[in-house]
Amino acid sequence: MKSESKFAFPSKNFRKLLVAIFALVSFSSFATENKGFDNEISLFKIERNRDCDEVIYNVKITDNRIRRCKNPLHIFWQLNSGNSETKPLTLIQKKYGYGVNITKELPNEIHFTIAALPNQPFIVKEIKSGTLKAFTNIDNQEIAVNSISISFVEGTKWTAEISYVQLNGTDADTNKEIEKIIQP
């Protein structure tokens, strides 16, 4: 004698409906994660002597304040050598080159280092005009960072042998343009 199960699998259409509802709920949860996100402020860029592509460092903001989220800094490639598209960093580039390690977060302030410059701390903070800017200290000078230029050793296309790193910015006290060499 065959025993009959009282459990019946839902019809195929009902299962499709469940999958669609799950997808909508999942998508709407993901979409609301960015609720209130207004904009990004450009902090600085990294230029290299290998090509004209740049790594851009932005801070995400909401209501002119640093957005509190998992990744408040948005770092990406601006590919100027092609059709000016943007691309995310690869995992290797994040880990060993251009990625950041956030060391401290305060209200409207982020402390971080760049993977390739772990001994050179940076701070994103509000300046007098009310906007946000990245700062670092070199030789006891606080410098608002505009750009960083990396000079690779000639003939090292597939390796990262660096000749020097030059920081271009503005002295926070005197407002004078300044260039400093950072030892990699």
C-alpha cells in the first residue's frame, strides 16, 4: 500500500511568482541602501608617467556631509587614453597600489592611507568654505592635496618600480602652491 504525502509542491506559476517577489524585495532593499545619496566631491587624482589615465579619489556626500557607509571613498580609473570611460580598480590594484585603508572615522572626517603609501596618512575634513578636502602632513606642513604624480622607472611596464612620488597641493597655512617628494 502506497502512503500518500499530504504536502503538495506549489504549481510552477506559483513558484515563479515567489521568485519574482523575492527578486523585487531584494532589489528594493538594495536600492534603498543609497537613499539620501546626493553627490561626490573630488578630493584628488593620481597621475602616472606611463600613460594619461588617472586614478580619481572622491568622497561620497549626503547633505554636504560625509556619507556614512561601508565605502565613503569612491576610487576609480578615469581612462583618458581611450574614450574617457571610468572603471573600478581591480582587487590587486586596491590591495597593493591605489586602494585605501580607512584608519579612523569621525563626524565629517575620514583618516586613511593609500595602499602603496602606508606610512603617509591622509585626512578628509571640512575646510572654511564648507567643502571637503584631503590633507596630509609632510615635513610638519599641512598640505591640501590636489594631485599625486607617480614616476615609474623607465622600461618597467609590467612591474611597479617607482622612481619617485610627487605630491602637489596647497599649504594649509599660507595658501601657496607646493610640491613635495614622497619617498615610496
